[in-house]
Amino acid sequence: MYVYLRFLKIAFTRKDPDFHPLDETVLHLRVRLSDRDIYPELNNGRYYAMMDLGRTHLGQKLGFLQVLKKNKWALVAAGSTGQWRRRILWRQRYELRTRLIHFDERWYYFYQRFMRGDVMHASFLLRVGVASKSGLIPPEQVNTALGHPGIITEPTEWLQSWIASEKLRPT
């Protein structure tokens, strides 16, 4: 079952006028019975559902979902890579930290980490776009609609390498 109750809690997060698009959000979560697999740990597929919640939380703080609705835009996932380092066991509490780390002329890049204390258990890089019926909306146009024009980000060497490697992916 999808994480509807958790989503509803996040859906009522209010826009925070002091929240900057490059700030990190933190969700405090726990592995529930419906999150685990046959092993007593967070299911691999559930990580992606939780990351949806993390990006939704960040979007709510920015007023992003209202801007999407007003403009009849939609989000599109366009790529991801992840690394699992340690298990998160049933009933364990953890934090999901979400941060927008870069955007270019087409895409937003999010870095999301599953943490227990200061220990990272998994991390993911996601590429996300904003689309309309006529195609992708440039992030700068979206940022302006959010009230945050002129943001400049520089990709890290790691992100640049990932972007370059994705262009080489066979179709």
C-alpha cells in the first residue's frame, strides 16, 4: 500500500516564506510493518515512495504544488541513482533529508539521504523536470513563478560526471 497517511500529513505543510529553494528539509520517519520486505528492513522500493514524500515536503514549503496547479504543470522523473550502505530495520526511526542541489536549463537535481543520527544508510540523486502540454518548462521560469528568480547553482564534479554518463546511456 502506498504511503497515503504520511502523504496527507505532508500535504498540510504550509508554505514557509523564509524557506529558500536550496535549503534542506528533514522528515522524521519510522519503518512500519507495511514498509518492510520479507527481511525485517525497509523495502528497496519503499525508498522511492519515501523520497516522493521528501520532495513533496520541500515543494510544500516553497508553495511549489500551488504553482504547478495554477499553471497546469506536472512533475516528471527523469533519472536516478542510489546507493544503499546500511539496512534500516523494522521499527527503527530515521530521517529523510532532501535538498535541491542544482538545476540547469532543463532539469532539477535533488540529493536525498536516509540517516540515523550522523550515519548515512542510503543516498540518492534524482533528476526531475517540470512539464506542460507543450514540453519541459525551464527551471528558471519555474523559479520565477515561485518568487525565487535569479538563483544560481554550480554542479559538483560528481553531478557533472553523472549528467555526462547519463548522456551515454544506451536507449
